[in-house]
Amino acid sequence: MRSIAYLGPRGTFAEAALRAMPHAEGTELSPFPSVTEALDAVRSGAVTHALVPIENSVEGSVTSTLDELGTGEPLVIVDEQAIPVRFALLARPGTTMADVRRVATHPHASAQCRGWLRSSLPDATVIPAGSTAGAAAGLVESPTAYEAAIAPRLAADVYGLHVLADEIGDNDEAWTRFVLVALPGELPGPTGADKTTLTLFMREDHPGALLEILTEFSVRGVNLTRIESRPTRRALGDYYFSVDCEGHVADARVGEALAGLHRVCAHVRFLGSYARHDGKEPRLRPGVTDDDFASASAWLAGVRGAD
Amino acid sequence: MRSIAYLGPRGTFAEAALRAMPHAEGTELSPFPSVTEALDAVRSGAVTHALVPIENSVEGSVTSTLDELGTGEPLVIVDEQAIPVRFALLARPGTTMADVRRVATHPHASAQCRGWLRSSLPDATVIPAGSTAGAAAGLVESPTAYEAAIAPRLAADVYGLHVLADEIGDNDEAWTRFVLVALPGELPGPTGADKTTLTLFMREDHPGALLEILTEFSVRGVNLTRIESRPTRRALGDYYFSVDCEGHVADARVGEALAGLHRVCAHVRFLGSYARHDGKEPRLRPGVTDDDFASASAWLAGVRGAD
Amino acid sequence: MRSIAYLGPRGTFAEAALRAMPHAEGTELSPFPSVTEALDAVRSGAVTHALVPIENSVEGSVTSTLDELGTGEPLVIVDEQAIPVRFALLARPGTTMADVRRVATHPHASAQCRGWLRSSLPDATVIPAGSTAGAAAGLVESPTAYEAAIAPRLAADVYGLHVLADEIGDNDEAWTRFVLVALPGELPGPTGADKTTLTLFMREDHPGALLEILTEFSVRGVNLTRIESRPTRRALGDYYFSVDCEGHVADARVGEALAGLHRVCAHVRFLGSYARHDGKEPRLRPGVTDDDFASASAWLAGVRGAD
Amino acid sequence: MRSIAYLGPRGTFAEAALRAMPHAEGTELSPFPSVTEALDAVRSGAVTHALVPIENSVEGSVTSTLDELGTGEPLVIVDEQAIPVRFALLARPGTTMADVRRVATHPHASAQCRGWLRSSLPDATVIPAGSTAGAAAGLVESPTAYEAAIAPRLAADVYGLHVLADEIGDNDEAWTRFVLVALPGELPGPTGADKTTLTLFMREDHPGALLEILTEFSVRGVNLTRIESRPTRRALGDYYFSVDCEGHVADARVGEALAGLHRVCAHVRFLGSYARHDGKEPRLRPGVTDDDFASASAWLAGVRGAD
């Protein structure tokens, strides 16, 4: 039976994203204190899935997620979700703006609400918390520590809090993308608007390596949607690449590109093929559909005398 | 007269890195609470330089630095420094390990010392702080809040603290790279072991863009040492590239590559040419030295009848 | 004063092509028995120019011309011309088709008129001649050797012959392209629809050489119109490349591509920039006009602090 | 039963090449007057094979062979042979150098012996013939027409002639390469030192086509040994490419490259995989052996969940 871990505590953006996915319907959802613990719960079989953040428009990639998926015990991505990041100022019922002298939140969140804090609460002290939802939870657990928290709006419902102000972030366009992760096994079928995630380790630090990698994709008409060099943690200057490309491993062009990478790289880790959250279908250049591959294979078999 | 801002408070890794650089000699060094504030101090002329972290082996790129340099008011990098990340457990003189029940530090630092904390202080509570050096400062400012802080060793000297345990991080190889930033103006001269940093904005979301960019470098024999796609903050899926390449803009091959990028990209921002912290010289393939460029130019001038 | 050698004898397609060019107007035109002798006449100063065939739709490249220009004493192409290849059956006045038992012509020409010969003169014997125009001349010089010659129509006027049948070639679309050659010196100015010819010698037989060469062109948006590998005559399997590209060496993109080739190749020989015979202007991709190059150079100079 | 056509008449370099091949052993060999007629004999079933010249170090490609194979009724190459081009001066027994006033030969041969003729027979008249062996045959058939012929040495044995002078060509390194052609059917097996010949027709005249083609080869580590653009005979400026690459279509890397070309090109014609005449094995870069392809396929099948 399905059960899903998510980056907690209750009331996080992860929970908000999860509740917007069909997978959450009638499923047990359990908060975990860190990305690593949520993923380990999948690895141990304690849960069947975990939803963790992977990319944020303001902070960039979530490196703990990239590194856990890229180099930890094997897991695969089976779905993704992206939601806007909207911060709210939450307080215990009865608290007014005039009462707020101390505001708790995660340092990233206070950085993203700096403009609003300066104009609306110029005299408030900001108290760092381990997470935004944790700051909201603290309003209930330690009522004397601070008067308000910056947190996702969902946390108000979860903890019985009041929304003093909504959408107080400086950047309307902020978003976070989450991935739903499971043990390797059956893949979601192709939908025509898919994405495939890979971790690529180079054979050695040779200058043309990245160009080689990109050529393996481009020669089969596969577009990249994200690429990042990440230090391997082994030595300063030793990198691996984390890559998202358009298409599903079941697509002929993606499969051939992956096999090509397998020959060129020291190691390729397949991290899943899954439906894009935005449903955007790839614009394919001529000659790279499954039909084109099938007809080329049939021609080749004829040339080789296999028929 | 030279004066250098750094990411504070006093006792940070940034200060430790700065003290290891010749620039610090006899120079006024001022801590600032954030990367943005340190950089703004350069922009306003309050200081001549700022030293800020740009990349960390564990957390990856420091996105606030990348985004400030990539899209904020123009600044250039004039030097870089990398130092190992070594965490120490600091306390007020007289405190022993047995006294420690609460440990304050930045969430990233506690994550990187999780193994040591589990084995050496299994019962201690970890209290989140805005920065590691700030946690050390707190030992002096609020003596009753907690007994110890995880911080750079330098913070012991700065705040008159005692080192209860040193090198307590789980990863011996962790490092952080810092860049010294100034207003655009005279560039440091080429040393033969230089690096150039760029921000590249694409003309549109066209699939082959990254391959095009890499080809502009590779055709002139210029190797990349770092590449990263970063969201532009405008819309989900709209990216720019942050790139480090080997060589100095005064090198003919680098200059021609940059001019090529200027023609291919919507916008190129030059973020400086500076000596590599590791002094590593590029391995050049035949045909790409300044002499090769000069002799090709002379030949071309002859062919064009300019002589 | 201008004087032009051409591949003779009188009445050849070369003469026909030359008479269609403005250069021929009021100029002394002298036939030479071979491409090499015509080109040597330019080298020695006996004439100022020579018109020689370089490519034929049926026979392909004229290798003696390619090799003379590619590896002989330096000459440059200053113009080109292409004309349709139309064969006529010529005879002395008074000869009728019924009289024709022997037809002289060059073996290539008889091969191209095989269909017509089979249907119209099934019983005639074909006598090989050194050139088509020479066969026509022979009708006058040795009246008993044969009754008719297959030759360019122009030869009828030149030698006072009668046209028994016109356009007797099997292929209506056949054409020959000629180049006008001079000593290196002042180049024709760019017209906006130019072509540049090069000979490229590789550094060694390394597999990626051709890809490297093409990339030097493509990265600057310069299209090739012809490429051919030619044996160097040194050893079986040792090749050079003969290349035509769009544009004039005075164009910034072509100049930079040539300088790039100069760095990559063992040797580059420039064989001229000249107006295309068909006046076809290149379709340029964004970023490769002279204005784009000038603005990139100005930007680079600013970055380098040269202004 | 095997029977081989060759470019005649008897005594040609084609016959000399054929006699040096194991295929000739105990086989009926028949001279044909032209490449087209020799190839048509294979097409009609009159013979099982034909040996025709395809490339000559002095004259370049034999365009009639390229065009017949590239665009005529389908045939495939099953073997190749290369021999040095050595010209001899042949005469009827009893003739001395002093008797020689007229020398018959093909115009290409007289061009290649120009130096020797100038120094050794400065007063002799050169009479054009349709072929060198034909000139030798003429010494017997029409004893009064001329005294000597420049021809392959083999023609002396064939026609009972005397060798007045041997190796009289100006270029010691001249060679001709021949191909043995058959109807499409069973392919020769791979030997580890093979070559594959293709004709590639482009989808349209688009600038990057050649770069695309080369990338299909290079991304699979397949090296080209010859490439040529050939006019299609349809229109001035409309080309196809004739290509030789290293390896056998049964090799995984060559097969995948051919399938890739099939998707990119308007049309690909496979002209055979056969042992190289020089037995030279390819230097392969890492990742492109059959084992590498097999292990990548197995990995991909695992990723796709096919096992």
C-alpha cells in the first residue's frame, strides 16, 4: 500500500505540493525532518515514496537532494510537481500586527521577505529557525518565544494559526520544484511530455568532456532542460554533471543517447523518466521520432542481410 | 586606500580566507551581515573590495553571490581564494565537554558535523543560528543561551573562546572558494594561470544554445572549469549560464571566444579575469597560443593585401 | 595591359566562356594546349590572366586545375564563369549526315553523346581526339581523316564549319565552371555575393581533422559550397582538402575563419575571393555580419580596458 | 560459377590489378570497353563480378564509377585492390628507340610521361588513343599507324610486344585503386580491417548538412577515409556526398552511424563493406568497440526494465 514521506515538519511547501498531486489522495503522508531521512525511509521500505524539493527559483538546486539521488543508494524519480512559493505571516489567533516584536523563520525565507519586513515590521527582530513550518509549529509549542512566523499558508490550517499577512515575499515569481522518489522498479509509462534525469561521472578531467556529452544528446535530437556541474566531494575541482533531458527512456532517441553516454562516461546513473509537471511536449527536429528510428533499423537490418 | 568588506560576523571562514591573502596585509577589514550588503558596500564606495563565498564543496554554488554578480549592479572578480572547511567546537573558557547540553550553529554546519555530534554529544540539543561565527559570538553575548558553538577555529581567537574539539566535520575534503570583488576598472594582469568568469544570457530558449556556447570556447581551445544553469528569476524554466573558463581576457584565445559569445548570446556579462588560487596552468592544444593567433593574424593581413 | 590565356585550341568551351565575360572585351585572348601551360603563361608574365576549367557536372573536378592551383607556384582566382555544355556535330560545308562515316572527338564528349550517336549515326566510327575543338580543327587541317567532329558550336564559327546537328548531348543539364586566374596581388572587392577558395593541408592523418575544419567555418557562420579530399601525390591515403566557401576574405566572418584554419592546419593556401557567377547572396544566421563582429570587438576592447 | 568483367581492352591496369587478386584464380576474365558496360554485365547477370577503377592518385576519383555506383542500378563493392601505375614504352619486336617517330597513348598517360618524352623522344609525335592498352593493341592491329605505345607493362605479354623502356612516368608514387563489384546479396564478413562505402543525398541545400553528417560518424568513433561532394547532374550546385569510412556495417558503431545517417539524409545508398587493400586496422577511441556497444545495450535494457 502506498505511503509517502515528505520533507517536514507538517505545513511545509513540500506538504502543500504533495496535497496538489493525485498520488496524495487517500494515502498516508508522513513528515520527515530532512531530505536524507525522507529518502532513507524509502530505501528501508518504511514508505513507498518520498516527495523532496530539488530546485528552487531563488536558491537554485537543492544540493542535498541532488547529491543523495546522484551518489547515495539508488532511487528513481517517478513524478514531479512545481508550486509557487508564497510566504504568509502567521500568528496565534488574537495576535495583531501591533503585537509582533519577534518573527521566526528560516534564514532563506527572511531573506526573501526582506522588503516587506522593512516596510511593515521595521522594528521586529528576526529569529532564525530550522524551517519555516517549524517556526509556525513553534508558535504553538513555545508560545512565549516569538509572536509570529513567516511560513507557507498551509501551516495556518495545520497548526490552527491566523494569517496576519499573505504573499509577503519580494518575488512574485518564486517557485519550488519537487520530485516524487521511489525504489528502482517499474517505470511510469511515456506520456509524450516526459523528462529524464541522469547523473554523469566523467572518465577523467578532460577538457572536451562536456562537449562530448552534449553531442551525444544533440545528435539524437534530445534537448536538455537543466545541466549542472557538482563537486564530487572527493577533491576541489572534481565534478559530476546532473542533467535533465526531454523525453522518456522508452523513446528510441533517449534510449540511444543514454547508451551513448554509457560508452562515453565513467558511470551513468539513471534517475528516472517521468511526466513533466508542465505537460510541455518537445519540439522534435526531423528524423528523431520512434518511427524514424524504427525505419532506420529496418533499413539497416536489410543492408546487413538480416532479412 | 584599500579597505575590504567580508561576509561576517567576525570569525567566519570568509575572514579566515581573507587573512590568508596578501591583500589583507595592513588593510582595514570590515564584516558585513550578508553577501548583498558586502557587495553593496563596494558599489557605494564605502570599501574598495569585498570577499564573498562563491562555491562550497558540500552546498554547491552560493547562489546569492552568483545572482548578485550575474544580475546586480556591475562588479568584477579580481582574485580568488579557497580554504578547507574545518569545524571546531568552541566554548567559554572553563567549559568542559561534560557541560555541553546545547550547541548552536548554522543548520549547514550541524548537518556537516552530524556524525561527530551523534558519537561525541549524543544528548546535546542543536540550536539553529544565522551563521557559525554568530553562534560563537553568542557565547559571549548571551552566556546562558547555550554552552558551545560549532564554528571556524578562527572564531576562538576572535571571541576569546576555548577549542573543545577540532576538525569535527564528517568530510575532511570540504572546502569553500571565495572571490575578491571590486568595481569594474583596471584588470589584474595575466599570470599564465588565470581564470575568467562570465554570465551568459541566451537569445531564446533554443535547444542547441548550450552546444553553441561550448563550441565558441572549444574552437579556440579554451577549457571550462565550471558551468551552471541558473534560473533567471523571471519564469520557471528560463535560465542563464554561469561559467568559469581557463585563461585571461587578455589572452588572444579567450578574447576571441568572448567576442564570439557576444555575437551568439543575448547578453554577456564579463565578471573578471584573475589568478587561479591553485596556480594550475592550462594544457593548451596546438594552435591556440598568443603567438599562434598573432601569426594567423599576420598571415590574414597579408592575404587581404593589408601589407 | 590585360591579356588572357585560355585552354585551347580555338573554339573550346573555355573560349566560349571567356567571350561571355566582360574581361574579354577588347583584350588579347590566346589559346594554350593545356591547363598547366595556360597557368604557366600567367606565372611567367606572358599573359596577365588565364581562364581554365575547374569543375564539370559530368566529369567532376578538373584535377589538373585543382592540383596546379593547390600545390603549384602561387596564383589566385579573381573571377568565375559557368556555361552549359552543348555539343554540336560539325562538318565541312557541303557534307551531309549521310556522308558521315567517321566522327572525331574527345572520349569524354563521345561518352556524353552516346545516345544520340546510337540513334542518329549507328554505323559511324568514333575516332578519339585530344580535344573537341582540336577535332573540329582537324576537319580543316586533314580533310581526309574523318567527315565530322563533335565540338562546341563556337568551333563552327572559328573554323568555318557547318552545324549538322546541335545539342546532341544526352544530358541537357551539363555545365562547366571556369575560373579566371592571376598572379597574387590586389583582390577584387567584395560584392556581397562572393566565394573564397582554399587549399587545406592537415597536420597529420588524425581522424577528427575534417570535423575540426568544418567547425572553424560553422562557428563563424560561413557555409561551404564545395569540399573535396584530394590525394597529395605523396602517398596513397595522404589527402588535402580543396574547399570553396561563401563570402569574401574581407568579410569579418570569413577572415576569422581563415585565421582559425591557419592555426589548425599544417598549411592553408588562399586561392582568391571573387564574385559568384550566379550572384547568389548567402543566408546569414544572426550574429555573423560585419556589424556584429565590429560590435563584439568594441565590447571586448572595453572589457579589456583598452578604452 | 564466378566470372569477372574488367575495364578493357586486354592488358589494362585493371587486368593487372585483377591478376593480383585471389578472385582471379581459375576464373573467366572478360574485358569490357567501358566502366558502364562492365557494370551492366554484372547487372544483367552476364558475369558475377566486375573490377573497375575508382580512384587514381593523379586524376582523382573516377567519376563514371562513382556515379554509376552512386546513382545507377544497385551494385555493391565486395573487395578492393590498389596497384602502382607504371608506364612502359612498348613496340613490336625489332623496333628500336631510334625508329620511334609516333607514340600512341591515352592523353592522361602522355601527360604523366611528359618529362620522359621530352628528354628521351623529343621529336616524337604523340597520337591520342582511347586507352593505353588499346594503343598497345593497335601496334599489332594497324602496324603502320605508329611505332610505339605507352601502356602498362602487362600489355607487352598480352600482345607479344617488346619493352623499349620501363617506368617512364614522371611520378613514382602514382597508383590506382580498383573495386570489385557484385549484385547486392551476401556481404563479405568483417575482417577487423574493413571499409564501408556510402552515397549520401541531402534533404535540401542546408548549410550545416555536412557537419551533421560528420557528427553522425564521429559521435560513434567512425573515421572517414574519403569524402567528396559530387554534382547530382540535376542542377549546377546540387551535390551528393560519396564517402568511405573505416569499419564494416556488421560493426555496432558503423551500423548505428548508418542508421543515424538514414534518419538525417534524404537517401542513403549502401555500397558495400569489404576488406581494406592495405589491411590497416582502425585506431578506436575508448567506448566504441562491439563489446562497449553490447554492454551499453544491456545496461539500457536493464534501465528500461526489460530484464
